[in-house]
Amino acid sequence: MKALLFVVFATINFLGPNLSYAQILKEFDDPAVIKAKTLFLITHADKKWDIFGASKRGIEKAHSCMKSSTPTVLLTDTNKSEDHFLRIKPDYLITSYAGEFHFKSMAEEVYMSGGFLELCLSFSKLHLLRQYMESSKKVLQLNFITDGIYGADLVMPTNHAPLNDLVMSTSKTQFIQYVTNWLEYQIVESESVAIHQKLKIEVRLENKILFQFGASRLEHSKKLIMNFISSKTICETNAL
């Protein structure tokens, strides 16, 4: 099935939009379980939502540096081939209207990309957290690809600028405040806030710890690592 999917995407990317995404979506249903320990998740990285292609370069660069054992899942709500600008070959193409998905992920580390950060991508994050809370895993690491994510703005969540613009234009103190606000005020789902309160949360920037908070007093608490990382750092790290 994966081999067929690769052929289909190669046809779209290099021969143009003659083959409809609707045909692909009918071919490939949600997988029941993805067993890989590391996952690359792309939410709504297409012209329908990311109208300026702000996430394209970061996603493609990070994807080119992924290890072969890391499958790629592309969540989309459009079946128009002309809406899709990524020149990559995902392992799974899944219909998703708000960032939701129905497969079970066994991953302990997930690379997050696409957007909007505070809307559909946050909903993808919620689905990962739900599964994590029901699992025996002690630690879940979410790597937010800063130059592969668009829409980072609590005031105007439809902002199409890449998250990297926010990282580069603010001080560490301001960025910490932004992340704290985002975690405490999830536009998409109040359930996320409730889950955050049960976790030890460690926030990193380019693999370096910025701050920690949460239920650290509880020895049995699960730990969520949120690492905001550029595609450049990902490639440098994976090359080691």
C-alpha cells in the first residue's frame, strides 16, 4: 500500500493535478495503528489554509532529514490536487477536517507541523495527548517545527506568518509568556488545559530547556516535552 501511495504522490507532484486527491482519499483509509516510535505529523499544510505557503520550506527540509524509520502522516481536508504544495511523499494521507485523526499512535516522539498552530494543529496535539494519557508511556515529546508551522497568534489565530517569525522577533521572556498563554488558554478545546494540569511540562527551544512547570510534586506524573525546533536544528541533530 505504501509503495502505491508513493507512486500516486510522485504522479501528482511531478505530472501536475491530473490525478484527483479525491481518488487517493478513497484508496487510503485511516490505519488502525502506527507502531513507529517516532512520527512526522503534518496538519493542513496546503493552499486552502496556508495561503502563502509559510510552512512549505520548513516541512520539506525537516522531512528530508527524517530517518527512514519515521513515517509521515499528512492530514488534509481538501481533495483538490491543486491545493497541495508539498513536494514530499507521505506514508499516510488521511482526511481530517479539524486536525483530528482516528488511528492509534505508539510514538513517543512526534514532529508537529502545519497549522493553524492555535486551531487545527492544537486539535491534533489534543488527540495525541488523549492517547498519551491512556497509555503506559511516561514521556511524550512533541517537536514543533518553527519554520514549518503557520498561524501563531493568540489575538488573531488566522495569522499566516510562520511560528519562526515569532521566535525570531521576541525575547526569550516574551516567547515563554506566549507559550504559557497558549497552554493556559487553548482556543480549540478546554480539554487540553485540563490535561496540561495533570502533566509535568518541559518547554524547550532548539533542544535547550526554557522552563518547566506542572505536577512535578507527583512522582507518578507523566511528562510532556514541548520542543520548539527549526528544520535546520532537526537536520543537524539527525545527522549525528
